[in-house]
Amino acid sequence: MELTIEKLVYGGDGLARLGSADSGQRSKTVFIPYVLPGESVEARIVEQHPGFARAQLERVLKPSDLRSAPPCPYFGQCGGCHYQHASYEDQVRFKSEILRETMRRIAKLEIEIAMHTHPSPPLNYRNRTRFHVRVDPEFAIGYFRHASHELLPVRACPISSPLINGALNELWRMAEAKALPNTVSEIELFANDIDRRLMAELSLRPAGRVDGALKEFARCFTSSLPEVQGISGFWPSSSTTRSAAALIYGEPAMRYQVLDETYQVSAGSFFQINRFLISRMVELAIGDQTGSLALDLYSGVGLFAVPLARRFERVIAVESSPVSSADLRVNVPENVKVSTQMTGRYLHAAGKMKPDMILVDPPRSGLGSEVCKAIVNLRVNQLVYVSCDPATLARDLKQLTAAGFTIAEMHLIDLFPQTFHIESITVLRKGR
């Protein structure tokens, strides 16, 4: 069928409609990937739902003037990128529009202030990339195809750092020489801030020990790629978790510098992936704030807690992940108290403290009603919300603004060029 694309929506798809008021039908929303606003396309419905449908793009009948050639030969097959058919400047503009529209639709908030956008170099920005591995019927390493769990072999990834691409080439060479163990199901590569050191994390099929084949792989990999400083392995311990890291070679952690601070990041710890924008992100989140007490909730390895400790007399950093909280304890100075409780539980028991500032960097699920309520009850005047999901951000901002916070600043930090993902920093304030 022929459809006209109205706009792009969060998730990477374009939105079109089936039926119209003129025809007497109630229009049905259709979501289609790899399109641009204003385009006429030929598409095939692949999923039907009561209120919407999903379609596969068959042909662009009338392309947008904004359509451009993608920089990656796998684009449209690989499920990792969504916007390579648009210029980078247009990608940032689309994301800004989507962020505003999400605030309007979910939170009923009109963002009256200027939304500041902070672009990234559009390629080679990832410092961490995870590749899937298939051994049978023939070896392949790459990503899942769009909307599937079918593996697409890739020889290069333009959004990953040069060192990661060099390591990918070496993994292909080793596999073709039969030097890659068949117990490896995923390989995650993490490069340091100057793209000169590398850590590898292997997801391993059940068997449960570091054997001779893994040690031989580590020897071969590191002899041909001396930038590798550590290799760790993980086995699945349940359907949703994996085992603690087993060190196969070298060091279990890497040092990563951001501005004037150096962080220990262990295998299994979370760290931001855009090697060009992490420093800017820290500067925007912390600003020129000073005071007696700051809370850093969902602290990770302490990306924000460490610089906060230079500006506040005391900092409380809350992180429930055992791996990340172990790094957090190593990274923070003495005026930071670390709590390993879940954020909601910590705030419930926090008592009558009066922080000068709270910084939150939650997962995609956002804060949720109870955490928002607990933050409001602390009567803090400044709240900085680092978000990786505009929908849960909008839900939480609706509750926080209803409780008296106003949005003083909103920044779109484009940590994920070529993809639909939107990272933002919102500064909320109450009257002083």
C-alpha cells in the first residue's frame, strides 16, 4: 500500500495513517522504519494490533529532499542504527522535535525555554560495542538484523571507535584461523578515553570454567592486539543475570579519564558510551553548583559523584549494583559516603536530611512514582535529571512539576548519533 509519512516518532519509525475522516473511516496509525517526514512510500503491513500496525518499507516512491546516502553498507539490514538516511544535522533536529512532542503528549508540558542541543561527531563515537557470535553452521560475528534475532555478519561498524574496529578485524581473522572458542556467544569491547587501551568481556555458553581454549584465545588475541589489557568471561547464572566476572587475561578493570578525574571501570560495570561527549555531559549536569550536601542517585562508578565531591562538603552516592558500587568505592574521595541500597529503599530511610542538590541518572525505567515522591519530600531546591528515555522522563516530570518544580534548563546530549536514542539533562528548580 502507498502511505505518506507525517513525522518521526521515538523508536526510530515514521508515522503514517490508514483511512481518513473523509472516507468515513477512523484512521489507524502505521509505524514504518527507515523513512523521513513527507515521503510517499510503498509498505507492507507485517503486524496488526487493535490501535496500530507495523509495516515494512518496500520502496520510497517520493523521497524527501533530506534523504542522504548512509555511511554504513549494513544500514537497513542491521538493527543498530535508525537514522543514517538523514544528515546528522537533521537527525539532531528530529530528536529535539521528538523530545518536545513527548513532553507535550505524556506530561502535557510545553517546554517554553530554549532546548540546548549538544551534537557529537556522528561516527566512531562508541567506546563500547557488543557483538554477537555464531559458530554453526558457519562462523559469523555481528549484530542482529532489524526486528529479529537473526545474526547479520559485519566486518566494520562505522559508529564504533577505530580501536574497536581494529579488534573486530582481528576477531574475524582468528575465527577464520579456527582460533576463536565455540563457547563464546558474545564479545563486548570497551576502549578507554584516548582509544589506546581495550578491555574484552566474553559471554560464554554454559560449561562454567576458564579452559585451555579460552586461555589460548587470550594469548593469540593479545599477541596480535597488544592494546588489550584485560579479558574477562561471564556465564549465564539465570534467565536474567550472569555470573561474576572470571578473569581470563590481564587486568579486571580499566582506567578511564574524564576531565581531571580518573575512574576505575571493571568488567561488568556501566559507563557512558560516547567517548566525545562524556566530559560535556558532566559539565552540564554539575554546572557551578556548590553547597553542603549533594545526593547522587543511581551513581554507577561515580561519574558525577567524584566531581560533585570537589564542589560539595559531603556527597552521598547510591548504587545498588555490586560491580559498579565496588568501583564507586575505589573512585570517590573521603567526603563521599557510598550506599549500596536500591534508590527507593535508601530514600525511604533517609530521614530529614536537607540536600542542596540531587542528581539522578536512572535506567530507562526512570524514577517512578515512589522515588519522585521521596525526592519531593526532601524539599530540595535543585534537581538534575539525566535521562536516557524521553517517555519515562516525561512521566516523572509530570509528577515533579505538579509538586512545585519548574524546568529551568533542558539539554539534548546526542550520545547516540545515527540511532533513535535520546539522552537529555533537565535542571529543575524550586523557588529559593
